[in-house]
Amino acid sequence: MYQLFKTGRILFPDDIYIAAEPLASPEKGAAPVRSTYDVWLASRVLPRGEMLVPGAHRSLSLSNVKLACIIIQTCAVDFFTHIFGLRPVRTTLMMSMNILRSVFPAVRGYSQALIIDELQSLITSGDFTWSRLLNLVATELVRRIFESVLDSFAASNETVVVDSAKFYVEYVQMEQRVRLDIPTLSDPAVRDLLQESDLFARSFSGSGFGLLSPLDFIHIISLVTEIISHLLLILSLTGGATHYGVLLLSIFSATLPLFVTWFGCPQTHSETLYSPREARAADRQEKMRNLAYNEAHRPEIELFGLGEWILKTWASARKVVLDSEQSQHLRDSSLISKLNFSDFLFALQNIPLVLLLQTSSTSLGSLTLYRSSVQSVILASRNLLATSRMVFQGIFFMSAFCAGKDLKPKLQPKLEDAVSYQTSVSGATIRARGLSYTYPGCSEPALRDVTFDLQSGETLAIVGYNGSGKSTLAKILLRIMDHDLGDLFVNDIDIRRYDPFDYHQHLTAVFQGFSKFNTTVRENVGLGRVEKMRSQTSIETAIHLAEADKIVNTLPYGLRTVLQTPGFESMSYSGCTTSSRQHGLSGGEWQRLSIARAFMRANEPQVDLLLFDEPTSSLDAQAQRQIFDTIENISRSPATGAKTKSLIFITHRLSIARRADKVAMMENGTISEFGTHAELLEKSGSYAALYRASE
């Protein structure tokens, strides 16, 4: 049913092709352009210059109405064209049937009025028989059954259309999250934009802003049609003083508070049961969403290029969940539950009045029709007003969704400036000059004037006290974050000219705050190179290099053991339990798996830079030496022993720093000392004092 994208393209239900549009972002300092982003931003500005909080109501002002019109022109047509293209036949059928169904109330009222008038005539003429009464009631009942069957089919068809639209908007939301980099996501305006875009996407599931689906614009057309049909019916039957009196009486009664007891067949709701496959899919869907939205995982998602894998896995699981929900909807929908006898029985309550008013010239059918039509016009008008207000707010959330599609990652170079990364046979060279970086919202820089050189094949140890900027420098070297000032060259090319995705294919790393994924051991390791996640040999080799064989062998299900992680609870469903195989690990065991994850890629020939940020902080001294011996071996050619990869590691263990060709001592966000271990000891500076204190 759902085919997943390839090469940046998506095939949705019914094999409808949806192509990703070119990305663009509003450039600072450029001439003001009324882009979707600009319009969305303008809608949040209050008269005093303050900004609305994300998700807040836009006031119904002339300026906002103008902005809404611009949004409709710039993105609404394109968006609904995409939605229509997903299910063109069913969408056309849905729109047609909604308009047709909106006429039913007027037809129903007219039909019931005729029955009452005929019944009144039969009684006043003295030719009343129960058989004729039952015949009239049966005729009306058949008409209601036909109407209910049509309603049931229309609801089923609408479910298919909405599910397709739901899949599309949720997929785009996931794609936005995994495509944008950390500097882009750190922008407060972008965060607000994505928050309102999320509200728009969730509204397709009935859980967003005001519980209103963006497809309810069709309901506006239906409400207008319903109002017009009732008005035409009222006008066609209004003639003479008697009818006008009845009309005034009906209007008066319709405006009074009404209490109506609704009759219907009781419905029993059985507990939703998921098959094991559906439960696994639902659990996996939530895990992928957690990966995409949890910022703690962002560095490794970018470094290991997990975006496409997350989207594919989520889309596959989401398809199973949507199919399950659709099947459950069909099971819960029965003909008897769709029948609504309320207004039919309400009309029949007027029959006793016929017996009392046999001599009256007033048409009881007209009275009933006027009363029901006027009441319907008033209720439909109220619904139209409420729905229109919600649609007005939804227009601005739709602009956030459309603007989010056009956001360009800040680390992405311009097309004319981009160059391909060229692997060095002896490892990467790095040249940093005056690097500085300040975190958003902070007054003091985390890095200031960092300058150093790393030749190809060399090993650099970065040491220093906590908070000195070591991990920040690592993320900038890995192109996870961008520097504010200075220059950074890798293989004599400005790092800003590399596509981050291309650059990340040529390095691997272990982060100090590495991710602990709530999934199997195989996937926790295999995420380091998702292309080889199914390769038993690659997984086992990486685990062996990380000295994690014993850990895996002691787990109850080996590589298939689901690991328990803090901060994310596995989903559980009726009829199936997905957490029965979860197993907890110690800090040191988790650290070995994170090292194995990095080793999945470290042996690849195109990788020429290895960076490890406190990779052995939870391991004992002997385990540390073994890991660093392995890292050293990986950085050399098996045949000649020559260095083929450059190595950077951050550590607080200065006994490990002695192994490096060069040592960088960081203090207060800058490199205060740089040289070999022996040279820095000879200087008797900060490094020497730190080294002697650690002995």
C-alpha cells in the first residue's frame, strides 16, 4: 500500500508520486519578501511588538485576514493539491458525498412533513386505519436505512482519505525533524515554527488545535449547502398570514433553550486488541518518532546519517498502524449503530396533537417542518461560525507547516560553494584559526580564539578541566555545530564548503553523552552504519573490537535483547507485550556498545578521522588500555602499519594523553598550551600541574 521513498522521493497510497520541493530559507539582510515564513512570522506580532506564544489564537483583524489571504495564495493551493493527489478519486467522491449529505436534513424534514400532513388528512376525514399509518412509517424507515447506508459508506471513504493525508503530513513532519541540523533547531523562531507545524500535523488525527481537521474546510461547504437548502424549503412553503404566523412561532420556539432526549441503539465498545505484529509496529513507530524529536540523539543522527533509515522505518511501521486502525474502524462501524432515529421519533411525537386538532385548519406538517428547518438553520449557522473561526486559526498553522518544508539547514553550503570531500590516504589534516563559539542565549563564549594544527595521521589528545570547551570543540570539528568566528580547514578546504552528510561519511566518533537507544543490541550497534545492520559479521566484528563479546553473550537473547533505557518507556498494548525482553546495562556496558557503534564505520577505507570524547570514562584502567590499543590498530594499515587515519580523543586520564603525538590543554574555552607530552611537561605550566596532580 505505502511504498517508501528512494532518492528523496516518496510514493504514497495508490502509488501517487510526491516530489520533494527545492529548499529555501529567508536570508538575513535580504530584501523583504512576502514568503510563507514572513507571513507566518508577521501573524505572531502583536500591536506592541510582542510575539504570540506558539499555538496562540490569531485575532480576527483586518491585517490577519490579509495575511490569511496571502497564505491561501502562496501555499494553501499547493498543499491541498498534494492532498488531492494522494487519493484523487476518493477525495472527489468524499467532497461530492458531503455536499449531497448536507441536503439530507432538508429532504428528511420535507418527507416527514408530508407524512404528518397526510396522516392529519386521514384522521380528519375519518378514514383512519392503522395499516396505512404503518405503511407510511415503513416507507420513512426504508428511506432512513438508505440514508444510513450512504452515510456509512461516506464515513468509510472519508477514513481512507484522511489516513492518506495523515500519513503525508506526519511523514513531512518527521522529514523536517531529521533533516534540520542542531544550529537550525536552536533558533527560537524555528522552534516556534515547528511547534505550530506539529499542531497542524496532529490535527489530522483529531488531537491538534481545537480538535479540528484541516480537511474540515469541506464541512464548511456542507454547512453552507445545508443552510441554503433549509432556507429555500422555508421560503417555498411560506405563503399567507397563517404560514407567516407559524414561521414566527417556529423561530421563537427554536431560539428557546431546547432539551431533546436522543434515542439510539446502545453501542458496546470492545477493548481494542492488537496483534503482535501491530503492537511491534506501534512500538517501533513511537521509537522512531522519539529518535527524530529527541534532541539528545541529534548529534549521532547527524553523524551516522540516520535520517533516511528513521524515515523508512517509521513509514513502514506507521503503515501497519494505520491499516490496523482502519480495520478496527470498520469492525466498530455497523449499520444499526449508524441509524439515527432521534428526529424521526421527535416528529412522531406530534401524532397525538393531530388527534387533538382534528378540526384545526393549521397544517401540523408545516408546523413541524418550519420548526425543524428554522432550528436546523440556527444550529448550522452556529456550527458554521465556530468552524470558520477554527479554520481561520488553522490557516496560520498550515503556513507554519508549509514554511517548515522550505527551511534549509544552516550548515548546508550554497550549491555554488559546495565541494565533495576527498579522502586522504594518510588521514585528515585539520587547521583551526581563531575559532570562537557562543551558545544561543549565553553572554560568555564557550570557545574563544582556538588555534591548532593536526597533520594527517597524527593523534591529538585534548585535555582540560570540566567546562573548558572540549566537547564543544569536538562538535564543531565534527560539523555538528558551526563556529561563530575564525576559520576551520579540513584537508585544506573550508569545512563550511562540505555538505554535512558527505563529510560525516568520512569520520566516526563516540560522544561523551552518547545515545542509549530503546531497541535491540543489534540496532544499538548497527546504527553506526545502518547499511550493514543486517550483516552478522559486521556487527560481531564491531562488538569484538569494543571488547563487548562477554556482555552480549550473557544477555538472555543475545543480539536480539531489547535494552532498557531511562527516559523512554516502551509502549504496551492489549493482547501483546513488547517489553518482556528488556534488559538493563551498567554505564560501562553501555559505553562499550557506544564504542562498538563507532567501530562499525571506523574500519571503512573512506573514514580518515576518528574522534572519541571520553570514550572510556566508565571503564577501568586495563579496559581503557585495551580500547586505545584497538583504536591505534584501526588507525593503521593492516598491511604496512602506516597511519591511514587521524585520531582525536578527549580525555581526563592524562596517562592516556601520553600516547598522543600532540596534546592540547584547554582552559576557559581556549587552548592555553599545545605541543607534545614531553614539551608541555618541560614548560611546567597548567598541563604539567594537572598531570602531576593525577599521578
